[in-house]
Amino acid sequence: MSEITYVRGDATAPQGKGVKLIVHVCNDLGGWGKGFVLALSRRWPEPEAAYRRWHRERAGNDFALGAAQFVRVGPYFWVANMVGQRGMRTGSKGVPVRYEAIDAALGAVAVRAAELEASVHMPRIGCGLAGGTWSRIEPLIERRLISAGTAVTVYDHD
């Protein structure tokens, strides 16, 4: 079994050859406007438009905590919008991150990465605005992706 590769750089400009699946965490309120999503939107308009449509039409689709939406943004690039946080602010119910939702969404990412024969690229998902800790997220990635043989690169932005 391989391990997660850590690099300094921009997860919206993933390194390596072949098909790349960029993974990030979204909230369950339809909000898109802070954190890593801003970098995504600067590079490609499609992930934001798809996420907003997915949320708007949620009565008739699978939009929920733990769901993942896959958006093609180029011949070799896909973005996975994973619904892994409840709300957007830390409050009486704690931080927004929902580890079980991220775990479920990573399961869907593992399946899609295998179908696409893609490597997976991400910032430290769930650890910024969502308020999660990497020590809880990293084992989920190892269990869902690394154990399935998927190459994973995590980017720490300068």
C-alpha cells in the first residue's frame, strides 16, 4: 500500500500525468464564496455553477451530507464537490465539519477515481473553514483511497 504524497503548491494546478480528480469539501447550505472554492472558481466556472444548480434542485436529486458531485472541467481534469460540512459557522453544535459525511463522499470518490483511472488531488480538506483536524481526515483518505490503490496528493499552499 502506498501513502499520501504531500507537496507545497496549488491543488487547482495538480502535478503529474494522466487524469486528475481535484477533491474539496462543500457545505450543505448552497454557499460558495470562501476558502478553497475561490481558487477553484478563478480557474474554472463549472464546479460552482454545478454545485449551485445541484443545491437549488436538491428536492429532486441526491444533494445531502455525504454526497459527491463530479464535474468535468477539461480533458484530463475533474472536480469532486463533496458535501462534508453542516452549515458554515462554528456554533452551539460545534464546528461545521462532518467526518462521517466526508468518509461517505470519499467512498464515492474512490469509485469514480477507479473508473477514470485518475489520481486524486486536494488541499487539506475539511480543515480550513470547516474546522476539522487533519488527524481525523487523513485516516479516512487512507482507508477509502490509498487502500484502494488510488494515488493521492495533498497540497499545502504557500
